[in-house]
Amino acid sequence: MSTEVRVAPARPLVAVGIGALVVAALIAVAFLAPGPALPTRLQDGLTLSISVLIESLPFVILGVLLSIVVQVWVPAGAIERWMPRAPWARRAVLSLLGMLIPVCECGNVPFARGLMMRGLGVAETLTFLIAAPIVNPIVIITTHQAFGFDDGILIARLVGGYAVANLIGWLYSRHPDPDGLITDRFRASCEISLENAAHGRGPGKAQQSLAQFVVELRAVMPALVIGSALAGAVQVLVPRSALLAIGSNPALSIVAMITLAMIVSICSNVDAFFALSFASTFTPGSIVAFLLVGPLVDVKMLALLRTTFRSKVLVGLVVIVVLFAVAVGSVVNLLA
């Protein structure tokens, strides 16, 4: 695994700019909206944002450290030896691999690239990438801590994540040209990486660990800070009546939370804490849709996936995941 090509994180300045514009727009709305004075609401929003950030940080650091252990220190071939040979069985097992690799989507992408370098197929890699951000112990713990078993949110998230991952894996396993789904740059990077490994070139494990720590923090922290700020801003600056009007509508609430999930780009290890702040005003189905879409096809994840897969793959993933999340969210609303 030490031969992996590092994934460039999404540009933090772009994310910061988008987050700043959203917060500025919310402040402008707050000037016209009835309610407490703007300084009071801003102070409340800052308090909420800091609390979300502090609550999230330990899980982010743990995820980064575990990602480094798996990607740098686990011997090559240790995972492949116990994988079944049948394609459907391999995908089913890979859907659960996140239970052994409890990192967020930022750590899963470089790990999946390493799996592909050792011969794992595109469909199998996509199955892992879609399932792992949801079907892993840290996400299970944080989601349970936020919601418990209320309204079936935890169960719907886990079952939905596993199901949509295997659906995507099955669909792309039927693609006539799997090699055409990955970028030419990634293919070239694989060749360079394998050549370096064959000649014993490259940095030591300590240097790789430090480099990976920096890469993952740069990818996760801007999104986490922006997401925390947006969580506070939305709750205190958007008129409560508007939130209630959208959140209580079964269809509109799902659409709104899916859109929010794709924009905010919060790490899957801690996004349940963010969603919890909307639980009192939005339907349970919309919360489930948020928890399904965010870790799989948010802006940050798509930027990371674009380093490996072509744009047509990303479009396909977005369509499948969003439609699946709408269906699951609608079922949860009916049963809640």
C-alpha cells in the first residue's frame, strides 16, 4: 500500500468562498426577518458552530490516524488473501470492509486507489467507496449517539448505504468497458507508482505517514469548519417559519436536505451531529436522505473521485444515489 498515489484534496479556498457567500446571504435575510436582534442571533450561531466543531474533532483525528495505519503500515496483500473469488461475493464483502477501515470518505478514496493498483476491478472499488463511508463503526457510533434508534434513522442509513453500494457495484460490473471509466492520468500514475515500487524508490513509512496526515487534514478540516459554520448560521439566521414550512413537507424536506448535503460536504464520521440540529424541524426521511447523500456524492467527495474516475461515472453516481435517497427517505416518512 505504500505505493499509492496521493489524492489532491478539494481546493479549500473555493469551499471557503462558497461557505462565506452562503453565510453572507443568510445574514442579509436575517436583516429582513423578524426575530431577535441580529447580534444576538450571530452570537448564538457562533456558539452552535463551535460546539459542532468541538464535538466532531476527536472523530476526525481518529479517522485520519486509522487511515494512515491501513494505507501505510498494513502489508500489501493482507486484505486480498481472504477475499472470495466470485464477483458478487467480493462486492458483498467489500461492502463490509469499512467495518475494518473506520475512516471517512476522504481516507477511503486513496485507499481504494491502492486497491485498484493491485488489480481490484472498477465495480468492486466503487462498491467499497460507496459503502465504506456509511457502513463503518465510527459512523454507526456517531449516528447512534445523535439519534439512537428514533424513527429508524440509524437502521435506514446502514441498510440503505449497504444496498445502494451493491446496486452501484452490480450496475457498473455490467459495463462493457471498465477501463474506460477511469482517467488517463490515474492509469499513468499507477504505472509510475508500480515502477517506483519495483525499483525500491519512494519515501519511508514515517514520511508517508506524515504526508498522509497533512493531506487528509487539508481535505477534511475546511469542509468541517464550513459545515459547522453553516449549521449555526442556518439555525439562527433563517426564519423559523421558513424552516418549519420546508421541513414539515415530506417532499420538500427531502429535496432541501439532499441539496444541503451535497453543498455542505461534512465528513461522514460527524455529519450526524450536523443533521441533529435539523431533527426538530425536518422530517425523519429527509434526515435519512441527508445522511445517505452527503458521504457519497457531496462536492468534496466528487472532487476526490474525479482524480480517479471520469465525469460520466460521477454523473451516474449522483443520479443513482439521489434517486435512491429520495425513495428511502419517502419510505421512512411513511413509516415514521
